[in-house]
Amino acid sequence: MQYTLGTFSAFIGPIFGIVICEYFFVRRQHIDMDHLYTADPRGKYWYRRGFNPRAIAALLLAGGLATIIAQVPALGALAPFSWFFGCALGIAFHWMLSKDRSTAVAHAA
């Protein structure tokens, strides 16, 4: 079994899922390009010191679970799909952690 590739995929999948969730479900396909490329701490996308803590929490949760799927020998048949599990878990966790923010973004638009 290829543990390195499975573990790498277990963290790349959630990153993709979080980005897709943020764009489609949280931001509802609306990005403010002026704020996207600013280093101003008052910008829409600054979050907390430049990092989105909800996205980081979703990444750690989804990546951790997907890594378990990739590393546990008893789940060997599922290991090649760690990217897909990570992606789905990343979407789910980010959506759950950002639900209150998605309604605020929808009302502001």
C-alpha cells in the first residue's frame, strides 16, 4: 500500500473541498475582487490575523479522518479514495462551521 500518497491525498482533498464550499455555499459565488487582493486587515477576507480559523478547523478534522482512512490497514480497500473522503468531509465540516456566516453573507449581498 502507498501510505505517502494516501496521506498526502488525505490533506489535499479537504483543501479542495473547503475552497469549493467557501465559494459555492458560503459566498454564494460572489467574490469581491478588490478585497480579495488587499493586505488591509479591514478587508472582507482578512479573518483572524490573515487566517480563517473555521477553514483551518475543518481542514484538521477532515484531514485527520481521511488520514485514518488512508493509514488503517483494516480499511485498506478505502485507502485509494482518501482524497474523495477528505474532500467530502472538508465540505461537510466547513459548511457546518460556517453556516451562520453564509446567511450573513447572503443577506449582505
